[in-house]
Amino acid sequence: MIYARVINNTIYDQAPLSDLYPNTSMPSGGFSQEFLASEGLQELKFTRSYNPLTHKLQRCPAYLEDGVAYAVEVVALTTEELAALDEASRQQNKQTAKQLLASTDWTQLADVQLVNKAVFDSYRRELRNIVLNPPITVTWPTEPEAVWS
């Protein structure tokens, strides 16, 4: 873990405790919270909550926010990154539609006697449309249940 030394709301240095105290043997359980607080030390945070569909985490120089030391900031995704995410979603939806089609291929065999074959045909047509023109988000059609003759 990396710790930041905070004095008067300013980060003075940051390093692992072994680097901050090179000539000190550490207790087996680490330094107590009381010791860390008395030295102005707090764990440096490298994560924050964010929406991965629109933002990303980026390393940055350490800073204080609401009394917490961070070394990461939330930044908006670039136009290129957003486009890449959209394309990845399209390709994932295309693959899922192909798998769903493959799982109902049996309904198209000549010797399969389904009463509701037309319902399967409609379901499969919707899936083929997704394969041919994959959207970013999909409302998936519900797979029908087989009704045998």
C-alpha cells in the first residue's frame, strides 16, 4: 500500500511505509491507526466510483478531496473510446444473436413437426435482423416454447 503524508491539508510525500520509515521494523500487524494518524499518514486511494460507459479512471498526481488522498481522477471517455465501446456492444449483440439462432436451428429440420413453427420462424427472423444490423442495445425477443403436433 502507498501512503500519503498529509500536513495542513497538503500532501508532502507518498510511498510505501517501508520507504517512509526505512530504518524501522514494522509490527507484524502493521502500524496502528493511532500511529498513522499521529504521523498524518493515510492510505492513498487509486479507485473512485464512476460510470464505465462514459468515464474512465486516470492516474494523476496525489490530491486531497474531502479529507481523502487520491492518486486517480475520473475523466470523460474520448469520442474514439465511446465509439469503440459502442462497436464492442454491437459485436457482442451480434454474437449473442448468432448463438440464439444456432440454439434453435433444430426447429428448421424437415422432420420436426411443430404446431408453432411460424412463431419460431418469426423469432429467428428477429435474431437474423440483429445479426445483420447489430444495435448498441437490444430488446431480445423471447424464445418460444415448442408445441409438438
